[in-house]
Amino acid sequence: MVAMRRMQAAGIDAFGGQVQMLELAAPRSPAPDEVVIAVHAAGVGNWDEIVRLGNWDVGRQPPLALGVEAAGVIDAVGEQVTTLARGDEVLTHPLPLRQQGAWAEWLVAPAALVARKPAAVPWETAAAFPVPALTADQALTEVAPAPAGKWLLVHGAGGVTGGLAVQLAVAREATVVATAGPTSSERVRGYGASLVFDYHDPDWPARVRDASPGGRGIAAAVNAARGDAATALRAVERRDGREHLRPSRRRTLGRARRGTRRRTALAPRRGDSPTRGGRGRAQARRRRWRRGRNRPGTRTKPVA
């Protein structure tokens, strides 16, 4: 009897448990549409913590090797795979997982979710590329499906995801305005951004609006700065009473906030006195605002 091959992995034996070394069953022969990859490097991101806690279903239950992106060399191919061969250097983001995650010696992936690694790209770079690249593409496609000729803001362009969003938008013929720190601004210009503003400047949203055509504001925005979507909205042109913004988090980490409304209607109106009656009118308006009713300058119909 042939002993089952085993592999070392880093993962969890229960959701919420601490990451530890595991000994798991190694992949056997791949299914017809699969490849087996000998992992050379694996990406690590905040999404792995979400998987560890059981808040992102990646298709497998513990004991589970964590990791959702990797780069390596193909070790075996399924009989229906014709575009890849044993020995190819590749990268992948193979969700939902067919077997174990990427923090392991071997990884099973559908051939359709595997791409060849450019020879000049280091293993570590290739392994950390898939999730930010997919995030940037999804965010940009959702907020600006046809960005050619439009002005687009990428807030937080100095990071990996933001930098990729700039490059994708430029490749799709948008005019890109970006924010970044002083140490990243030249690099972001090198990505093709037409204007780069220092996000440390509290007035940068107004400067972006002033620089936009007619001073109306940017057509759409991708927010790659964690927790700063509201600031980015201040630079976006209002259409039908709404702003168009897409946070650059994966759908599993945070939904798009297109149509996010400004909260100025919550402020008391002129004529509201500090009396009980005045406070009551302001509170009633707040309740109507929360229900999406009777808000000046805002349509309750969702933005298409």
C-alpha cells in the first residue's frame, strides 16, 4: 500500500484559532481542468485574517491552509489542460479553493484561474499581485465602465492597489488625478497620473475640484485609502444629487458605496430655533432623511 503524500502548511484547525503549522494531505492527481502548483511564494493580506475568523467563505472548512494568492511552478496538469505545462512559472488567485489554501507546499487551482509569471518578475512580487490587481480592476470597472476621456480620481495611489488602479485607468484612456504622500508622488506620476496632490493637505479635495474641467469636480473616484471614502467624495462631481465613488476593497471586504449621500441635510435649517419645537422639526427631517424621503437636492431612485 502506497502511503499518502503529506505536506507542510500554515493555517488553522478551527475558525478563530491561531495560525500554526499543519501537516495536511498533499494533492493527488489533478482533476481534468486543474493544475497542481509547487508554491514558491504566497501573498499575505488583511483578507487572510477575515478567512481565519470565518468571515469569508473561500470554499473550504478547517483544518485549512490559509492564503488565497500564490506564485510557483506547475507540478502536474489535468488531461483537459492545453494552455499550461509542467514546469511553467505561474501565479494564481484560485477561489473558491478546490483543496487547500496557498500557504502550503502545493496548491491546486483551476487552469482558467492561472496566469504565466513574467520571467523578470520576482516570486514575491508575483505572489502578492493577484488580489490587489483584481481589486483595482473591479473597483475601476464598477465606478467607470467606460473611463476614456473622463477625469477620474484615485485616492491613495501610493499603495499597491491604488497604484494599479492608476495604471489601469490610464491604460483605458482616462485622465487620472491622484493623491499620494510626498515620497510616492513621483512614482505615481510615473504611472501616468496627470496631477498628484498631497493627501496630507486638508484642502486637497477642493484643489482637485478646482483643477477639474469647469471646476465641477471629478467624474468618478476609486478610494484606496482605508477609511477615507468620505473625504474622496468631496472631490467628486454631484450628479442627480449623488456622488459616484467606489472603495477599492474586494466585494468580500466592503461593498461599493456608489450613491453615498452627503450629510449636510442633517444640519439644522435657518429658522430652526433652539426651542423644543425647533428641535422637533430638525429631528423629523433627520428621520425623513434616513428613510430617503423629502431630502432637498437628492433623488431616492438608485443610481443605475
